[in-house]
Amino acid sequence: MKKSLIIGVFVIAVIAVLCFVFLPTEGMQLSKANKLCLENNYEEAFKIYKELAEKGNAEATYRLAEAYGFGKGVEQSDSLAWKYYKQASELGSEYAQAEVACTYFYGWLNQKKDQKKGYSMLKKLYKKTDCDYVKARYAGLYWDKDDYVKDDKAKFDSIMLKLTESKDPFTLKIVGSVYKSGENMDGDKAISYFTKAYELGSSGSAFQLAEGYLFGWYNKKADKKKAVEWFKKGVERLSTDCMIEYGNLCMDDSKDNKSYYNPSLGIALYQKAAKLNCGQAFDKLGCMYTFGTGVDVNNELATQYFKKAMERKDANGTFNYAIALINGRGCKEDTNKGLKMMYLAEERGSAVAAMNLFWSLFNGGTVNSKELKSHLEKAAKEDFGDAFFVMAQLCQNGQLGYPQDAQQAFVYMKKAADAGVSKACEMLANYYRNGYGCSVDVAKANEYQKKSGN
């Protein structure tokens, strides 16, 4: 009896030890989930993150927030992403703390923008951390063309160049951006860092590589085939940027794009991005149903898509929704609401909305030069060629509070011409021919005259 009892106890002890040895730790489970993400198996990864998050694991909770934010393995949800980012932040995840700060700063996840709070949070975090991701997010504030923090490429570069050995995919993607342009430009290094970042899980790096090959950036010859390869990789990683730009390529029916023209695939890519709640995708679908591009014209459906784009804070979608309301296209006409939407579109960065407001006030006899200039300069801030063209003429004639200044007129006219405004090309040719605001340059005059098409 004693012997059998001892044997029984021994067997139980062995089983207990074996269970202890082979029971996966939280670290092992996290590693497995992260590996599944690299294999684009987001559904299985999500299950693991959710289980660990329920146990209070900070990293898993952060990954869960990411999953909801980007719709990876689960239906996209701003509210749940925000909930879990805050929860992970409280659990001590510096990644989540940086994300919470950036959400306040940029107004992500449909949260109210509070730049003062967001900047303060991220700056404090940056000063006390060794986390590469936090440092990269902080550096990004100085290279995001945002009025709250003045652009400072030198500061951006100085922070990022200390992080070249990072193992964090987001950080490596931002390091790649350092070498993408400016005095540190190095095409091979940019490609190398973007590629490393992609291999470690950055879907945004696939987009950077695709765009680079498509337009011949990084001192490389344009290679549409390689661009499409990277777009496809980005789509597999659920990059909405890749879905939109690859969709645009598929919708391009120009002669030199014959091999890639595929409107049915383009529509499918826009719809895929729309399922991930991408505002730009809703706007693209709205435009397709407005103009009957690959689909039958349906103004009611188009306006519904524009409204969804507006709700996702997409600037162009907000502008198109404003136009629909003003014209009663696909909805009941509501000029007052449409005008409010037009101002909102301008606030969100729509240069077309800003120019529409400028012309509507200008043609309506508004003499408030300060207000008119404000709309014009908001459009110019978005590098909108038509805005520079108007500003050039105002400087040429000394109107609307712009002093008569030939040199400044030349600067604006060149920006407009380089942005592709044909009339600006013609006028710039005359500037070069007559030495207006510049030295006489017959070769340049001929070059821009040719660009004008006249």
C-alpha cells in the first residue's frame, strides 16, 4: 500500500513537473502571436493577444489595440482601439503611452485633437525613456508639417540617426525616411531600412518602397513591376495606403499603364480599404459612383460614401460631401450645412475647399482682404498650384494686401508652373523672356513655353 502510494505521488509529481516545463509562458505566447502577424495570420494572432490582454499583459493589450485600430484579425474599431491603448498605457507599455500622446496630438481614432496635451505627454515620455519607438514618434513631430511644432529637419535627423541599429520596425521605417530626402539622402540606405522594417512587420514600409519604385525615388529608375510587387505585399499586410495607391494604378487607363489597367481589381482594393474604415477609400468609391467609373452612376450611394469619408475626417471626402449638400446631389439640398462642411474640409487640409471659399467670396464682392488671403494661403500651404498662380498675379499687380513685388511674383509663378498649371508655365516663360523678377533666360523661357502646351 505504501509502495503504491509513493509511486502514485511520484507520478503526480512528474506530471506536475512536465506541465510546468511544457506550459507555454506569456513570453512564448507573445512571440508566437508576433510570428503569426509576420505570416499575415492576423486572426490567430488576435486570439492570443486577446487571451493575454485579459490576464493584464501590457504588450498583448497594446497589440490588441493595434489589431482593432488597423482591422487586423478583427473588425476595425476606433473606440476599442482607443480603449485598449489607454489600458495598455496604464499597464506601463511605453509604446501605448506614445500612441495615446499621438492620438491626442493628431486627433486619431476619432478623438478630439488636443495638441498641447499630446505634445506635453510625448515630450515628457521622450525625456525619460530608452524606447526607440517613443523617440521615433517624438522625432516625427518635427517632420509632419504641423503648425503646432515647427518643422525642423535637422532635429528630426539628429534624433533618428542615433537609432539606426534599432530592432523596432516603426523606428527603422522612420530612419528610412531620413535617407529618403534632404542632405542625408541615400537611396540605397533608404531602401535597406524600409526593407528591414517590412521584414520586422512594418506594413507602411511596403508602401514607401512601392511609391519609391513607382516614381523613381531614391535615385533609382522607375520600376512599375517592382512597385506592384511591393503594393501587393503591403495589401497582404493590410496597408490601406497600398490598397488605395494600387487601386489608383489599376484605374489608370493611360497608354503607358495598359499592362496594369484593371478596374475590377481597383474597385475591389478600394472596397477592401473601406472595410478597414479608410476615409480615403470611401471618398474614392464616392467619386466612382459620381462619375460612373467602372460602375453605374448612383448619386445617392456616392453621397453616402462621401458622408462616411467625412466622418473618418478625410479632407477630400469632406469637400465632396459639401459639394453634394450645396448642389442637392444624391441628397436634400442644404446650402448652410454644405458651407459648414466646406470650412471643415479646409480645416482638414483640402486645398480645393480653400480655393472654393476664396473664389466664392472674391466673386461675391467680399473686400475683406485678410479673409481672402487666409483661404488662399491655406491652399498654398498644401502646395496647390492654382493658389500659387493667383498669389503670383496679386504680387504682380499689388492687390489684396500683397505689395507689388516682381521677385515674389516670380517665386510664386514658378511654384505654380512646377505644380503643372499650364497657364503659369506660359506666364513664367514670359517672365524669363523679359527678365521680370529674374534674369533673362531664353532657354528657360522656351522650356516653360513648351510645358504650357501653347
